[in-house]
Amino acid sequence: MRHIAIIGSGPAGYYTAEAAQKQWGDEVRVDIFDMLPVPYGLIRSGVAPDHQSIKGVSRRYEATALSDNVRFVGNVMIGKDVSVPELQGLYDAVVLATGAPHDRKMDLPGENLPGVYGSAAFVGWYNGHPMFAGLDPDLSGDTAVVIGMGNVALDVTRILAKTREEFAGSDIVAHALDVLQTSKLRKIVILGRRGPHQIMMTPKELGELSHLTRAAPRVDPLDLPEEGEDAFLEPGLRKSVSHLRSFAAIPESHYGDTPIEVEFDFFASPKAILGTDKVEGIEVERTKVEAGRAVGTGDTYTIPAGLIVCCIGYQTSRIPDVPFDERAGRFANDEGRILPGLYCVGWARRGPSGTIGTNRPDGFSVIEKIGEDIAAGILGHGGKQGRAGFDELAAARGLDVVTFRDWKKIEAEEERRARDDAPREKFVVVDEMIRAREG
Ligand code: NAP
């Protein structure tokens, strides 16, 4: 019997468990740990609440979770309740699938002013992550600046721009819906330090901006390169750029019909966040792109704003005893191997890039490596206690483990209390989640 511990119950964690099942069938036992009492990580707390079809992938993870040789061990924080070396003593292999839940820092003056948020916090707020549920952003100003031109910037912009009716069918949490209702925003500026040919936004997500009830995208035609140059782009990016071209062609009269303007500000690099007690604006330097890099021109200007959301990427959380690559913001690893018997997968391995599906081959590849290390005798010859040993440790420490069966009760309770037009109303406080398992 092989015993595998996976830390993190998001996509990378469940794909790794699925791969372990495929590789070893009944010969493996997999425990998937999560610090929260609820599973699915990024699917629950990262994917936008109005993208329910993407969240549907959790049904696939549930099939894995319900099999006899995989179990969910929720409400246990590895590195605090139990250490990684302790897990290594109990399991043949420990796989860190902890994602990248922290914001990369801008390192700008004024970054810590109230009203400036990283996307992990802001997305966590509208998705009801317990760590960020209390954010309560002030939307009384008329301008928000969203920094970054990736898909997270699009998610944040869309959520800020939608009407209550447009959230029908979504699982946006009630506290966010209530605050968004009070919004006085008239303008959302999306700031990119490079140009239209360097955006990280994918076509489907970018196209959604043209279907918003009360907002319209605005692109300055002068920012767009000659149309012929689009031919050299890879097809996905070419399609995204064609959306930008259609935004640039929107007639001026159209903006009068929509109260919110979503303005793309290209070639604009943030220099300082301005304000005394809270954010009042952002100072930006005009750039030009040379050999693919943004180079400052020395021209600066200020955008007054009452809300700034930095969507510039994420980093992995450190875990005591695990080597960390400071520069890359993830665990130090060689294609998923950290130390003998210790591995990482998904964003914790490669950084925050790719789609949810990218994590599937990643999960299969780490299991292949574990198989190779077993064959090479690097992981010893079995005989570890696995879940029985963990259960003893958990009992000795008085850990209140939440099982998958408990989660199904929490889930049923979230569905029961949902608004009429929503699939669920999430619990946003850990104690409430735990109480909900009592039914
Ligand atoms: P991302 O795609 O890497 O985009 C980050 C953006 O931030 C880039 O435009 C980058 O510009 C900019 N940036 C980075 N550092 C900056 C700085 N110091 N100053 C100004 N701008 C800076 O990251 P993301 O949007 O967080 O997305 C993470 C991953 O999740 C991506 O793979 C994304 O596709 C995926 N995702 C997918 C979906 C979906 O499919 N619906 C939704 C959300 C997220 P440069 O290019 O100039 O560095």
C-alpha cells in the first residue's frame, strides 16, 4: 500500500489524486488536506461567481473525492496544526498543491493605503473566502483603477460593473452584492504597462465586456498598432486584439447610454498611490514598449480614484520547513520535486499561469515522478502508517477534522439558504461552516 498526502484541495490537488488512483488503483490511499472546512480551493474562492460553468468542474473532483481510496481532511492547517516533516513521517509522498493565494506586491509608495487591494483579497471578498469576507470596500468614489491586463483584471472589472440582475444564477456572496448595489462608480480604468499586443486577457473573457448592461469598454484607436501587425500574433491573442479593435470602433454617442465607462489605459506604469488617510489617486508614467519591455518615458500624470485593485499576479504561501524560491514566489523545485518524498504541483510548482485544465497534466506528471522515485528506492520500501497514523496524531492534538461527508452537509445547507436566483449562499465564517455540518 502507498500512502500519499496532498496539501490543498483545489484543482491541482484533485487532479493529482485522480492521477494517483489511475496509477495505483486499490494499492494507494490518498488524503487531501485543506486549511478550510470546505474543498475546491480556487474553484470556490477564485473563479468568478458569474462563471458557474467553470465551477462545474468540481463535479469531477467530487467523483474522485467519493471513491474509497481518497478522503478529504478539512480544517487542518499544515505548517501549524501538523508540520510537513510530521506528514513525511506518516506518508510515502507529500504533495504541496497549495496554489498561489497571496498577492504579488507592487512595491509602490502608498500601496498600503485603505482602498488599495490586491486581487487575492478583492476576489476573495466577493467569493466569500473567510480570510477576506470582512474587506468592505468603499465604492462611493466615481473612479476605480484596476492594475494589470490579465483575466483577473477582467473578472474584477466585470464584477464591479454588473447590475444586481446580471448576477442572477451566480453565487456571489450576499455581503458583496449588497456593497456593489451601493456603488457610485462611473469609470473603471484598466491600467496596462504595455500595449494592446501584450495583453494577457483571453478572447472569451474580454468579449464579455461588450455585453454589460450598464457599462461599455473604451479603447483609444491611437493606442492600437497597425492592423496588419495582428497577423503575427498567436490566434488567441489575435482574437483578443480584435475585441479591442471593436471597442475602439464604438461610436461616442454610445457612452451616453451607459453610466459606467471601462477605459483601457495602455502604456501606463503605476508609480505611486496617492492619498493621506485613504487612496485618492494614482500617479502613472507613460511608457513605450521596446523589445517587448515597458520603458518609462518620464511623462507622468495622475488618475484620481477612490478604489484601486492590483491584479498583477499571485505568489505561493510559505510553509515552515519547505524551501522557497523567493524570486519566483513559489516552492523551490525541480519539475515538481522539492526534497525526497516532498513534491509540489500546479501554481505552487510553476507559478500562477494557465487555465484550470493545465493542472491536470501537472497532477499526472507529479504522480509519474513519485512512481519513478518509488522504483528508484528513493522513497523507502513502504511500511508508513498513512491515514491511520494521521488519525492518531489528530486525536492526540484534538484537531476538529472536517470530512467530505461533513462538507456535503455544509453544501446542502449553503444550497438551502440560497437566494432564489443563486445556486448557493456560501458561509463566509469558518465557525459557521463547522456548525453547518450539524445540519
Ligand atoms: P496574468 O495573466 O499574469 O496578468 C497579470 C497582469 O499584470 C499582466 O498584464 C502584467 O503585465 C501585469 N503586471 C504584472 N506586474 C505588474 C506591475 N508591477 N505593474 C503593472 N502591471 C503589472 O495574471 P492574472 O490576471 O492574475 O491571472 C492569473 C492566471 O489565472 C492566468 O493564467 C489567467 O489566465 C488565469 N485566469 C483565468 C481566468 C479565466 O479563464 N476565466 C480567470 C481568471 C484568471 P506584463 O504582461 O507587462 O507583466
